[in-house]
Amino acid sequence: MQFLSMQSSHNPYEACKLCPRTCGAQRNVGKIGLCGATATLRVARSALHFWEEPPISGEMGSGAIFFSGCPLRCVFCQNQQISQGNFGHEITVQRLAAMMLELQQQGALNINLVTALHYAPQVHDALCMAKKAGLVLPIVCNTSGYELVSTIRAMGDVVDVWLPDFKYASSTLAYKLSGAKDYPEVTIAALEEMLAQVRTRGTRVVGDNGALTTGIIVRHLVLPGHIEDSCAVLDKLWELAGNDIDISIMNQYTPNAHCRAAGGNLARALIDEEYEVVLDYADDLGFEHMWWQQGGTVSESFVPEFDATGVEGPELSSFSRYLAQSSS
């Protein structure tokens, strides 16, 4: 399946089924889907980002565009201001395309679409526009992993690097913390489609600046008190792909206000011993392409300031004229 363009007679937001929630909201007439979004693009930040994995950020930074809304409702989310609070500015598809070219001008190693696929048809259109106007950077799709295979497949012609999470192996834990009992099986199916695309293109191709230009890095955030589930996630990843993927095992869990108030394991940070158990388990399984974090990563400073940086500006037509004038 490929998306019909937003310019076509059929509006993909008329009865939305872009994510596994398949809520059927009439987002095209302003109804809010379970993702928290209407059909109007909302973006909270567009800027160079230096805190991704080394092959994503490199030394120059990843050109990260943070979209408002999210199909998941993780109780521990550090980005609740945009994922659930709907902070962001409304923009057009043409403005989104121009933002990508602006990031390219700033020296970004790639365009990093952060939680974008509940806007997949418009994002696809914007990428096609930007590429026609001179965008040559690899495209990274940064996702929770909770995506429909049909959406992943439809984005396959414009995405070069997949950067999905695999949060839970347990459906019980997935329901408790994200309200998505089907998270494990849905995410495995999405990962299978991503992996098929990457295997077709080739994996771990490294550019001149040490940047990953095609491939897949699967992220897993280790949650305090839940290392057994983390090990189960690694089992599933090894069974699915072995060393055909990179994995990133993160220790940066930071309890938000909700989790601190609720108490229990999620009210505290991860302890070193818990993290070491998971890293050792990954090593014992045989993962060769693995990223991990050193101490000191537990900090709210790792969450970007969502202040609409880089969101306001010209649309693609105006920006293209500026580029033509500046190069003449």
C-alpha cells in the first residue's frame, strides 16, 4: 500500500486508521484521534540534536523534527509536553518541507522525524517535495515501534534509517504502562517490515562523517524493577534478527512527576546493577552491534526544550526562491 497524496480526492484522515489504535476519528474535520492530533500538522521543535546514538548524531548533529501527539500514552514519558500535552505550532506540508532544507543548510547529518507517523501521509508528501527541491540527507524515522505494517511499508520509499523502540515483551506490562496490550506483537510485525526493507538496501553503510546512511537501530529503555522484561525483549530481538540489526540499550530513565507521585519502582532511577544485568545478557546472546550509555545520563537535561525552535518560517516555495538567489 502507498498513501494517496493529500492532494488526491480521498483524504486518509477521513476515518483514520494510520496507527494500531485504528480509532477511525474524522481528523480531516478537526476531530482528535487517540494520538491526540487532528489532520493539521503540529511541530514542537526543529533543530540540530546531539543526544542520539553516535551514528545518528555524529559530531554535526541530527536534524530532529519533533511532532506533537503520539499513539501511545506511556505513563513515564519524558516528552509529555508534546506527546500528551499537544504543545506545538500548526504548520503546512510546504513549511515542513522547508524545515528539512533549513536543517540541511545548518549542517545536519540527517533528517530525524521524531514520532511522526500519525501524520504519515503529510510527512511523506513533505519529504517528496523536499527531495525534489534539493534534500539529499538520509531520512531517519524515530518511532515508538507501535506502528502498523501498512504504514511502515508505505513510508519505505522515503525512509533510509529506522530508529524504533522495542519497549516491552510483556503484554501485561505494555497495557499497564502504555495502554497497549497488543504492543509486543504489533511492534514485532513492524520490525519485521523494517528489517525486510533494510535487508533489501543493505545495512550499516557508514558515510564520510561516521553517520549511518541506511539501516536499523532498535532502542530499548531499561525500566527500574523490570529487568526480566528487558531480557525478554532482547530474546525476541535476537530471535527476530540476530546481528542484522544494531541495538541501543538505554539507562536514561528519569521518573516524571506522575511516576514520582505514584511511587513504586518507576518513582526511582535505574540502578547500575540492573543496567549491567541487561547489558551482560545482550552480550551473552551474541549481539555484536550494540550501543549503551555510561553513567550520568539520568537527567531531564536530555529532554530538549520544546519552545518551537525552528518551527516558524517560510514555506517551501519562498525558501526555494531564497536558495536560488543565494546560490546565484
